[in-house]
Amino acid sequence: MTNNPLKTKSFAFALKIVNLSRDLNENSKQYVLSKQILRSGTAIGALVRESEQAESKKDFIHKLSIALKEANETEYWLELLGASNLIIKEIFISLINDLKELLKLLTAIIKTSKANLAK
């Protein structure tokens, strides 16, 4: 992978989400919650990757904005899993911290890109 922190971190986060989803299926039989967090949690990295091939600056911003929405949805599912004690507290804290970092990166990139677009 290239030296792109957002790309690297979103891929690593997606991998953790895949493992969480597998654990939720196998150990807790939480198929619906597993599917929800798998979809939103892996979509972040997929959209980041997609943004690399954006057709324009507006398209780039749009794809990262959707990634930001997916990250917000993932935060909801993680909070729900944590509050219902379906995941171990340490895993919850680790995932939430990773996600908060992704949220900050996405927000900063989108904000900067919008500012540059207005120039």
C-alpha cells in the first residue's frame, strides 16, 4: 500500500471489522448486527479506495462524504454492540478509537478539499 494514512487506516479498520463480524456470527449468533457493521465498516475503506479514481474534485469530495456517513453509521453499530455487551470492552475501545481517527481524517480532508474547490 502507498503511504496514504487514510487508505492504510481504513483498510486496517475494515480488517478488524471483518474479524468482529466473524466473531459475532460464530460466538454470539448476532447475524443481523454482524451484517450491518460488516457492511458499513468495510464501506469506509472501499469508498476511500474509490475516491482515488474520482472523476473530478467534486466527485472526490462526494465519495469521501459518503465514507464519512458510513463511518458515522459504523459508530452507531459499535455503540450499540458495546452498550449491549455483545463485544468485549477492550475491543470496543480499540475499534472506537480507530474509528474516531478515521472520522477526524475524513472530516479534515473533506473540509480542506471543499476550501480548495472554492478557490
